[in-house]
Amino acid sequence: MKFLSFLCGVVKFKKSVMCYSASTIARYFIEKSNGSKTPMQLNKMTYIAHGWSLAIYNEPLIVENIEAWKYGPVVPILYYEFKRFGGEVVPYTPIEETKHIRDDDRALLNKIIEVYGKYEGVQLSAMTHQKGTPWRRVWHNMGRNSIIPNDMIKEYFVEQGKILKNGS
């Protein structure tokens, strides 16, 4: 409930569309967690942040498409960028792009870290595999590596917000 209240308070201040590369968002997560995230965690947290952005701001957070892969939603460019780390953490290396993330987006990303950052990659993957999730719907109806449409992601996260709001 606190998470939803916080996010709903943020939405009032967002004024214009600003999309980032998925890499910029993942690098922000790396930076703020002191290099303690694995590639799977980064991919899933980026997806989750994108979903909440769609639901709360009615705006995408990232420019890339998200696909339904075996272990859940994946931003392919992130997978290939961090693939060499396997199941190990991705070390922090400063990049200029994270400095350009707007304050309201930083607030959202910080909340994603607070709420979801404690979960291992496989736990986040399991969350995305639950009945009714966009990944599950696309995986079972459209097949592997199909794009998960933003409207489906938004619909799911809007519904999650309603569930949180009602305490169900």
C-alpha cells in the first residue's frame, strides 16, 4: 500500500514524455545498488520499472521492446550487453547517461530498487511467470521471443495497482 501511495503521489508531477535506453535504466540500478545485481535481476527490474511507468504515468520508460523469453520478459539488448557476466553481479562502472534521468523517474526507480531489489533473479522471473502476467499470455499465445505489447504490460500493472490499493 505504501508503494502504491508513493507512486501515485509521484504521478502528479510528471509533465512530459522521456524515454531512456534500457541500458541507462539498468546502469542506474547497478549504480544505486553498488554493483550487486545480476543480469537477470537487471532485466526483470527494468521490465518492472517500465510496467509501473506505463501504469502510473501512461508513458513508457524505455524505448526498446520487451520479449517473452524462457525465463520471463527480456529486453534483448540488455541480455546481450550483460550476458558475459552469467549469473554473477554486473560491476558498477560510471556512465554519463544516468545523470540525465529526471528526478521523477529517479523516484520511481529508487522505489523499484527498494521493493524489488531484494529478490534474486529467479524470484523475479517466477513473479513474471504467474497466471495472467503479460509474459505468460504472450508465451502461451504468441510463442517464444514474441514482443510483449506495451498495452498488455500497462493493463497488467494497472490491475496490480488496483489490487495493491484495495489490499487484496
